[in-house]
Amino acid sequence: MTAGSTQPGSGAARAAPGQAGPPDADSLAEIELAAARRPVDTFGQGCVIVCNHLVRIYLVEGVEVQALQGLDLEVAPGELTALIGASGSGKSTLLNILSGMDRPTAGQVTVAGHDLLTMKGKDRLQYRRETVGFIWQQTSRNLLPYLTAAENVAVPMSFTGVSRRARAARAASLLEMLGVASCRDRLPAEMSGGEQQCAAIAVALANNPKVVLADEPTGELDTATAAHVFSALRTASAEAGVTVLVVTHDAEVAEHVARTLAIRDGRTSTEVLRRATAGGLVDAGAGEEYAVLDRAGRLQLPGEFTEALALRDRVRLALEPDHIGVWPDTVPPARDAERPGRHRQAGPGRSGRREGE
Ligand code: ADP
Ligand code: MG
């Protein structure tokens, strides 16, 4: 055989000039086939906030604190979502990352198309000024005490080159939209807590952000005033078309928003969806609770369920035509005989191999 001749059937695998050697035709074809078979990953598609396995570990005197433990989160544009969790569950950690003030240890996070892992100093500053607005729990932290409400709303616009006249006009119209037009020329000390938070929402909206983030915005307010602030946040979401994410430890907040997510131990675990009524309010009776199934197939069972059936360490699973059964490991297998032939066991020891493997 002369040098340079090819083997029959090897044309597809021929090395291009300069390549080290011919790739293996079979393995290439296999890889391409496997890629084509893989389900298209639609996670985060069309969403304005996307967190994918977000991890944040703090190092305190050599000890690791896992504030976020692989959190997944999708928020669609224009949604008003509440993330509810106990103190220490990682809510502020998440908001600090979404607002561009902190960086995650691992995972992916994008807000309005900005990749917050790779974003550099100058872009980060611009992101914080123009893409996100922020509302803190402490009313005193949101507004400068020596400026009126209107002057406070004008401050963020002065960083983005808006003319003085346009600033004043926008400040007045935002305060009006949020129901606090009467506070325009008042200092924060001359306003109630609820009025201050509504003015703070106006400050957050000043530069027309894509996303408004609020960390316990009603934490210092009574229930009636909190309802008023939530109504202002709903207005922001509906009229300014902005996406709003509120974090709070107050489960009552669920009554004011269409979508609530629960965060436990740094991971989102359950989700409640409520239908809005014609008046824009929320029909609490229509709320349905869902558990969040993450992309690795993991879900967190609600504590009430696991406690009621004493589920711990290990459970037995069975696939039914339209649901999955979960039993305590202690239930004798005889129980399954009551459901003959309807399910496949997926308990300990099941091989998990498919036919032909
Ligand atoms: P939440 O806002 O839900 O109350 P945080 O996000 O503030 O929770 O805190 C989550 C966990 O991370 C807690 O255990 C907290 O002690 C820890 N943590 C938060 N910030 C820091 C920090 N800067 N350094 C060390 N640990 C922190
Ligand atoms: Mg907090």
C-alpha cells in the first residue's frame, strides 16, 4: 500500500491538515447522537432572573458557612414574586448577589442578561445604577435624611445624566404613581414609615430598572401599612413593567403576591401560586402549593409531611400512572401488594438499568 492511501470507509474520519491525528469516527458519531438525544434544557429561558445551582460559602475564622446551597430560581419578566424563609435561610445573601454587591462562590446567575459572575467593576457599577433598584428593610437606609422625597428620587437620575427638569418631572410622577404625591416636599422625618417605603420604591424605580429587589421592605411596618406598601410594589410591577423580587420571613406576605417561593437552608423548596382577581388583588383561597423539583430531580418534602409519616433517612418510592408514591422505609412490603401491578418499586437496591443496557 502506498503512503497517503485511505482505508475504505475512513473518509469521514480523515484528519484535516495540521491536525495531530484522525479522530475516532465511531466515538464522534456517538457523541453527536448523544447530544441530539439530550433533552433541550429550557431552564431559565425567557426569565429575567435566573439562578442555577447558586452557592455562597462564607469563611468565618476558618469555618465554612453555606448560606446558599445550590439554589435554583427562575423569575419571569414583570412578575412580583416573594421569597419567604426563616431568619438565616440565605435571603439577604441571595439579594446581595442579585444586586451586584456580592459574588457567588459557585453556580450561575444572570439578571436581565447580565452574567453576575463575570461582570467587572465598571459594568457592575452601571448595572447597580441602571438595571436594578434596591429597597432595604430599614426605612432610614433608603432615603437621605436631609433631602425631600422628590430630591431623594432625583438622586439616582443625577448619576445617569438626566436633566434637572426631567428629574423633577419624573420624581413627581413616580411619587404620584405610588400614592405619596403629598410627600413630595417633605423630609423623611416628616413622613410615616409606610410613606417612606413607598418613596423608597420611587427611588428604586428612578432609573427605570429591569428589576427591583426588596429585602424585608415591610419588616418595620404594621400589617395595614405593609399591605399599602405591597400595593405600591404591585403598582410598580404592573405599571412600570418591572420585575419585583421581595424576600421576607413573614409568611403573611403570601397574601399580597401571585407567586411565593419558600427558601430553606439556602435552597428554594416549595412554591405557591395564587390567581389574581379582577381588582388586581389576590384570591388567597386559590393558592396551590408546589414543591420545587430541581434539575437533578431533587425535591424537598414539606416538614409537616415528613413528620406526619415519620419519614427519615430512607423512603421507598413507587411509580404510579400519574403520581409517585412515597412510603416510610418501615412500612412492610405487604402494603404494596394492595396496589398490584400498578407500579415499579424504586426502593433501595433497585438497579435503575434500562433494558438493553
Ligand atoms: P437571611 O437574610 O435569610 O436571614 P442571610 O443571608 O443573612 O439570611 O444569612 C444566611 C447564613 O449566612 C446565616 O447562617 C448567616 O449567619 C450567614 N452569613 C450571612 N452573611 C454573612 C457574612 N458576611 N459572613 C459570614 N456569615 C454570613
Ligand atoms: Mg436578611
